[in-house]
Amino acid sequence: MDDINQALAMAQKMMGGVYRFSVYQVSYDAIQAFRRATDVSIETRKDGGVVAPSMILCGIPTEYPNNGIRFGSSVLNGGDFFKWQGPIQAGDVIATVTRLIEVRAANGQHGPLLILTYATDYRNQRDDLVGERQHTLIMR
């Protein structure tokens, strides 16, 4: 789909939809691997449990629904914003819920752009919100 107006209309129809994609088991080994890869410290609770660095959310795969939206030949990362909400512990099961929250067209230096912004909530098995992410994709 090369017409910006068609792509924009299709994307706008997706606004407000809720998409559940990833479920991730936070293991002690995953926390240790993340610690070694990033050189960040981890917290040990008084009962011996391990609290993961909040940045571990960056490593949880998240998919973005596009329901067939096709525009241009490239998809670029337009930026990420994370907000940490609560502790993540070894043994937690983190589920992601993603929504398309903004759709817009813009004129870029080399032609039209379709800009999609998604919001993802990260919740543990108790349905506690442990993190939020906004991610922008730019299609050109």
C-alpha cells in the first residue's frame, strides 16, 4: 500500500484495539544474565528473593499490530519511552498488552511518513502494573 491516505485510514481503524502478545517468565537465570550483560546490580530481598533491574522490561519481546498496514519501503524506530512502575521479581510472569494510541501522517525530507505510536503495559501474574512503554514506528 503506497498511498498515504489509504494507510492512514487503515491505521486509524485500529485505534483503541487491545492486543495481547507476549508472556515472559522472569527467571533467576534471566536476571543474572541481564546483570552480566549490562553490569547493573540486582537487589536481594530479606527473604532471599531476587528483584530484577527494571530495565529487564526492555528485553521482553513486544510485537506491534499492524493488521496489514503497508506503506513505503522502510520502517524506522521513532523512539521509546519507558516508565517503571513496580518491582519485578524472579518467578514473576510478565504479560504485555499493546494499544495503538496515535496515528498521523507527516511530510519528511524524502516524501510522506506514516507515524504510529503504541502504548504497552507490562503486568505481572497478580495484574500489578510493573512498567509502561511508548514506542513510535515511522513508515516511509
